[in-house]
Amino acid sequence: MIQMILIELLLFSRSEEVISIIKLIFSFDEPVENISGFALGHIDVIFGEKTISSRNKIPDQSMMLFVTVTDLLDGYRKFYLSSKIEEYTCIGADSSFSISFKKANGNNISVEAGGEFLCEVNKNLLAKSIFEASSNFINRYINKLSKDDPVAEDLITFFFRFQRIL
């Protein structure tokens, strides 16, 4: 049975009067009770009718989810704040699956997953969505890690650093 850890990133991209939603789902293939900070799982990226996923790929593209969320928080924060960084790619830890962000017109960010273009969204909305999704992830799963797991401390540290850009 697949235990889903839902992290929803709701990003609204306006194209005339159409509002589209991007949803990221972080999931583990096994039930989650006590887990390691290096537990492997998957990312599914859903935009409209399209789903791009790290699952069921050859070679396997499962990734360390806690490490990947930490990287996403740190990397997007640096990308957001810098006028020199034009692109940021979050590659799943121990995986080749990636989500890329490129600066586009104005305050928009072009989003790609698994090498495929998904949409353009406002950088502030994207930051708020990443923060909310990370907050939900932390609130739901941080207590499932052992208290001395170094991944937990890193995740919390980068979460609070990210919060400062909002």
C-alpha cells in the first residue's frame, strides 16, 4: 500500500480567465511511522491534466524527501533574493528527478519538472506556496524522525530562513 504524504503547492497561473493549479505531492511507498531523515520517496507534479512523477522510472528516481525539501527551501530562497541567479534547479537528493525555476518576464517564474515546461507563475505566490507546503510537511512529519536526526535540524533551520523572504 502506498502511504501518501501530501504537500500541495497551489500556484495560480492566469491565462486570460483560466486559473490553473500546480500541485506537488511528496509520498513514501511504505507506511510512515518512525522514519529516517534519509527515507526515500517520490514527487508527483500535477498541472492541469498533466502529471510528471519521479515514480515508476528506470533507473529508479526515488529521493530522500526530507533532504530534498530542505534543498528546495534553501535553493529557492537564494534564487528569489538574487538578481544574478537566473535559474535554480532542485534535484531530488539521491535522484535525477528535478524541478527547475527560471526567471521570466517581470516577477514571473517559469516552472519545469522532469525537464518538461509546466507554466509561469508569480515569484511571490510561488514562495508563499513553497512555504505553506513545507510548513504542512514539517508539522505533519518532523515528529516521526528521531530527535537526534541531523536532517530535522537542517530542515527547521532552512524553513525559518525561507520564512524571512515572505
